[in-house]
Amino acid sequence: MKTRSILSFRVARELISRGFPVVDFATSHKYDGKVVIKFEDTPEFNEAFSEIIKDASTTDVHGTRR
């Protein structure tokens, strides 16, 4: 199974709330001391992930749309 590693807990929390199950937790190979949350890499996952990232780029830190 192919997986995607997510470093952001905010993004991971949103993916979980949309019904995507966590496959595993692991230490990041790129960022020492950080934990990544692994999800199964599916077309549905990628669509949801893109939506979340797009929404994040139009929202400030307080959740207000820019």
C-alpha cells in the first residue's frame, strides 16, 4: 500500500474528520524530532488533501477568510 506522510497535525485532523483513517505514525526522515501521520494514498485522499491545502491558503491563522 502506498502512503502519504503528513507533518501538519491540523491537516491530519481535518483528514481524519473527513473519514480518512490513520495508517501509522512515524518519525520524520526529513525533520529531526518531528512525527508524521501516514494515510493511504488514494485519489479520494489526494482530492481532500488538495481542498484542505487550498482552503488553508485562503484562511488566516484565526480561521478568517482572506
